[in-house]
Amino acid sequence: MIVWTVANQKGGVGKTTTAVALAGLLAEQGKRVLCIDTDPHASLTYYFGIDSEELESSAFDVFSAGKNITAELMRRSILPTEFNNLSVMPATMALATLDRKLGTQDGMGLVLKRGLAMIADDFDYVLIDVPPVLGVLMVNALACCRRVLIPVQTE
Ligand SMILES: Nc1ncnc2c1ncn2[C@@H]1O[C@H](COP(=O)(O)OP(=O)(O)O)[C@@H](O)[C@H]1O
Ligand SMILES: [Mg+2]
């Protein structure tokens, strides 16, 4: 499992577009791809036509589990898309409350790393879309990836 994070503290620079485009290209090549949306705005989630208000389980549940994360909870929070080889862990608005609720709890920066290690055989590539905020969500995404892609606007 190869994990790439798309991050930049600036909004509107093409993070979500980059994550979705790369995921599509990799899936087309036959790689098993997981997109993780950690942005409370849930734009990546909406890209795939998923209504983030109607979810039984999402990235929020994964982060809320903290140290008690399990493979079962990871898999329950991942949805198939209409595209072959391409799955999504959707975001919900509730993610915006995580920093206040859990940000200072011990081990909160490594929840996603632990969770992905538990399902390492399920996917070839993981692409993580991150909100433009240096908080617990970005820390998680940076702590578990091999590469960070930083889209910038050429202005
Ligand atoms: N390479 C690009 N060239 C022109 N417009 C782009 C490009 N990438 C993204 N956009 C547009 O810029 C806007 C912001 O992109 P988005 O991926 O949502 O940014 P972010 O996730 O960083 O907030 C969207 O309207 C998107 O369609
Ligand atoms: Mg975005």
C-alpha cells in the first residue's frame, strides 16, 4: 500500500482536483485505489456523488475511535464508487469538530496510520485529501504518507 497526501495550507489551489484525477488515473491502470476525504467541506465526497449527510459511517467515525481503531471500522467506513477499482472513505461536516474534541488526546496524530496498516492488503494506492488547516486531520495525513503532493497556483 502506497500512501500519498495532497496538502497545502491554502484553499482553492487544486488539492481535491489533484487527488481525484490521480485516483482515477491509477484506477484506470488497474490499481486498487482508496481516496480518503478528511476535509469537512467534503468536496471529494461530493465529486463521487455521495451525500455526506446520509452516511452510516465515515472518516469521522474512524478518527473518533482514536486508539481503538479497528480494521472492521476502517472497512465499514469505505464505500465503493461507480468506477472500477476506486473506493472512497467519505468526509462529513462533523470532522470540523475533531480538533476541539480530540486534538489534544494522546496518540491522536497516528489514528489513520494505524488504521491503514490494518487494511494494508486491501488497496495498492491511497490518496488523502486534506483541509487547508494545520490541525489533527493534516497531522494524521502527513504522518501516514510516503509522499506529500503540494499543488500551487502559478500566480
Ligand atoms: N489545474 C487546474 N486548472 C484550472 N482550474 C483548476 C485546476 N485544478 C483545479 N481547478 C479548479 O479550481 C477550483 C479549486 O479546486 P479544488 O481542487 O477544489 O481546490 P482545493 O481542494 O485546494 O480547495 C475548482 O473550481 C477547480 O475546478
Ligand atoms: Mg479541497
